Amino acid sequence: MPIKILFVGATWKGSSARSLREALDQLPAVFIDEVGEDHYLPIYRSKLLRGFNRVLKHWQMGDLEREINAKLTALHPDVMMIYKGNGVSPGFVKKIKERGTFTVNVFPDLSPHAHGQSLHKAMGEYDLVISTKSFHPDGWSSIYGYSNNCVFVPHGYDPAVHLWPEAPQFQDFDVVLAASWRPEYHELMLAFARAVDGAGLRVGLAGNGWQERRSEFPASWVHAGPLYGRAYGDWIRRGKIVIAPVHTQVLIDGIRQPGDEDTTRTYELASAFCFFLHRRTPYAEKIYNEITEVPMWDTAEELAEKVFYYLPKESKRRDLAAAAHARAVPAYSIPSRAGQVLEHVRAALVARKVSKP
């Protein structure tokens, strides 16, 4: 059954939205057009420009919604698929749904309550939410308070961005971490620094927020700043051991909500042929073998112990990296996930047609 989709999401190379849109476009009988959200809602690093953005956001959202509406009017798609949708108001989603277009949100983050009231309310308006979090469907009503349908399709890696077919040859770091700064990750790395103090490890941190706090970490640690696309993969492959944390401490308005069990790193590191140590979670234990593919840890002290254990064992690290790579490629790729997304959309459209009188 041919299906026509209007896709709304970021377009920069390396973004999960662009990767999914391109993967959907390669599927048979899928006809897709797009609206680049980042063309209307730019992201800036400077505080001054971010301040201007906050002032302008209402008008920027209006401009984005007008462009989406124009595309909907011209194309008459079967589905409007929005990736996360920070720039789309709940009223707009409701209006499009009432016009008869099936509305889908692909939601990649921990909580739909963590990104402002507009997104919080809009998430309940979509006909279907496809979440990358395994715990969202079961808690969609009881935890998050929504009555619409939510299904699960995991994160994945983009073969055009994250895939390397061979093991890295040049590794000048003992340990690297590439992740945006969070208080939880800050405490993890401070505890890790204490646990490996005096060992002379060459450690590198990449991602937003770390450079501003570099004085709190050992002076010998290297701070690379934010990295995207192939540059991100080039950098993580320089680490003999890559740390893969997950965000477990989630408080929304003082109420604890479920934390992460995986992230995009969970799949990107394996596809890049990295040896990595992953935070132990029930879901991670299902998708990798801890003994033969991806060793796991619960505390900074256990993480340090495993770093010391595996660092001198180059052959063992390479064997595990190859096994994780074989597990992830191609099964954990975004093209594979795109097929699952399309299956859910098709099933929902069939159910919708059957339910109509």
C-alpha cells in the first residue's frame, strides 16, 4: 500500500531526525516530503543569540506552522510525521488531526514533560506516538497521563554517519566519553577521576558543557567540546575504552520519572567498532551480552575496575568490539528501525480505517 508522508524535523547531518527521514525515503512505496524545523527554529550557542531566540520563538513557531500547513494543503499526505516537535503547538496538531490527516510523533527523549508545557500538551494530541524509550508505552497513561496510543521503536545508528567497517588503528586516549554535560555525568566522572587518581590515564571528554567545568577535573584531561557527524566518530574511535553512561536521575516538577536504559550511543559506539563499557540497565542487558560483547558497570568504582582490567588486554578489547559490531550491524541501524516505524504507522492507518463507520 503506497503511503505519502510529510516529515517535519531537523535537517543537519548527524541529526536523528534527518537519519530517520532519509531511511524512510528508501523504503518501497513510501513518498516523502519534508519541512526542516531547524530552518525556522535555529539553535545557537551564544547566550545573546539564545536570548533573542526565546523572544522570537512564538513568531518562529507561527512561521513553521504556516509552512507545514502550506505543504499539507499542496500534498494531501496520508501522514504528518513530526520528530519530537518542539516547534509545533498542541492547537496546531489538533487542527491537522481534525482535518483528517493522521498525525504521528517520533519522540526520542526521556520524558514528554521535560521540554515545556507546549510539548507536554501537544504530545497528547497525536494519533500515534512512536517512542524510542522501552518504558514509555506501559507508562504512557499511568505515569505521563496520556490517552493516545504509544509504541516503542528503539534508537539506532546511521550507517552514513556512525558506521566504520574496521577496527580503529590509532588510539591515543586510554578512556573517552562523548556526551553532553549533565549533573549526573559530572558526578560520575568526578568519582571516576578519584578512582583512577595516580594511574596516569589519558582521558578525553567531548560534548557541550564540559569545557566550562574543566577546572573541576584533572588538568591532564583533554576537553574536545561538542562534536557532530563523522567528527564525533573519528574522535570516539581514538579511545581504547569508551564510557557509555545513561541518564537515570529524572525529576520533573519534583516527581521522579523513569530514567534512560539506552541512548543513541548504545548503538553508535558498536557500529563505529569501539570497545565500550555501558551503564548496566535491564534493557542494555537484553541487547548485548555482557561477557562476550559489551561489559557493563553500575558505579564509578566498578567502571574504574573494568577500565584497569581491560586496558592492558588489547586483543580482548578488539574481540569484544568486533562481536558488538556484528550484533549491531545492520540489525540496530536506523534503516532497520525505519522499517519498524513504518509497520506501526501502516497498522495504525488500517485500524483507523476499520474503526470508521
